Amino acid sequence: MKLAVYGKGGIGKSTISCNLSIALARRGQKVLQIGCDPKHDSTFTLTSFLIPTIIDTLQAKDYHYEDVWPEDVIYQGYGNVSCVEAGGPPAGAGCGGYVVGETVKLLKELNAFYEYDVILFDVLGDVVCGGFAAPLNYADYCLIVTDNGFDALFAANRIVASVREKARSHRLRLAGLIGNRTQQRDLIDKYVEHCPMPVLEVLPLIEDIRISRVKGQTIFELAESNPQLHEVCDFYLNIADQLLSAPEGVIPKELMDRELFSLLSDFYLNPQTNVEPEVGVDFLMI
């Protein structure tokens, strides 16, 4: 199973990705997490340091793929989760998405790409154009991380459009939304009412999760010394269990930008009448 995690920049994708990787490993899966961000910090809470990137290694080997070995690019993190960071070019000097494709190419040449039960791509921000949409070419499921705010749901809707487009030529489905760092879910529920898709989990704002990122540890690792955190781990284990049940997933139909603006703004401007625009709700259940 191959997963691609998308969402608005700063929404907490890497934190969710690392904890989800551990949850899947706890369920007996052999997991590889691939960071697809030039700042190469996706796997930080799994390894507690910034591991060398694919692009760094290839540059050091003068791009001689035959001189690269698995141990040069694959690092073992907490919970036996394997970690890879794609990296990227200097700011303004090229397409970071190109490196994602090169990463998959290298892992295939190393016979490592198919050795795992789960490969999780943690993808930069809400960029779904060009090379940064590349993980969707390899994924079975896309997961979208959002909060209960307009900006994150607007980004989610754009990612939904990319999933729909990629699903025309790839066996890609949207597994669902993951709400993160929110005490309420009214806008999330309003969005999925008009753009139907599963909501896999909604994580409240938990200070221990933020602290775990700062400490460079997953919440599972912190729970070893603080049993009260096991309840927090259950959020991620619940997502893992849903994914391992091989969900059908959906090919959603995104809302038009003006429809989304109208839907979410009317929800607050007219709380009593809750006037709703006429929006399309068609989607394909596969």
C-alpha cells in the first residue's frame, strides 16, 4: 500500500505522517516514509536528526546511480520505520518535484521500492502542480490533512481536484480527510456534506503533540515514559486500522472556488438560516 499525504503548508502533515508510520508499524507493517520537501525534515521525529537527502547523496556520487547503496539513503528510525528524504535544489534553482521522481527511480534500482508493505509520501505544502504531484502517480490512496479553517479547506479542495485528475490515469483514490489541531469540526462537516468523502479522524489541539515535534520524537516514543499519552496514540492507530482494512476510497468532485467561498462564508454569515449555495455533490464511489 502506498500513501500520499497532502495538505496546506504548516498544517501538521509531517507530524501526522511520522506517527501514522509508527501506528502502521505497530500493526505489523514494514514501513518506508519518504519526505518530499526540499527542507528535508519530514522524518525528523523518527530519526531525531536531519538525515542526508537523496539529492545530496547523488551529488556526492556524481549522479552515478550504480555507486549508491541502500544504506547510503535509507535510515532506520524509531519503531523500525525506514526513512528517506528526497531533498531538493537550492531555493529558486530548480524543480523540487523532479527530485521526487528521481527518488522513486533510485529506490527501484536499489530493489527497495517494493520491499515494504507500506510506503508513505509526505509531500510539501499544498503544491499539487508539476513534479510535486508525482507521488500521486505511485499512490494507492491520498490522505488530506486539514483543520477547521477556510484556508486549509480551500487547499484541501485544490488537492481534491488533483486527485480527481490523477485518478483518470492511475489507480488512485482519496482515502479521506484527517482533521488536525482543531476543537471544532463544523466547517469540515459542511465541506464533506457538499463534497462527500470520509473523515478518517479529527485530532484535537494537543500540546503534547506539538512538544513531541520540538523534541524530535513521535508521540509513541513519548508515551513510553508517559502512559497517559497512549490515548493520543489511539488517534493514529485508528487511522492505520482504517487504511489496513483496504477501504474503497472515493474519486471526489471538487467544488468550484466561488462555490466553496460561498459555502463556508454563508455558514458563518447566516448561522440561523444557514443559507447554502447550490453546489455539485456528485462523486464516484469505487
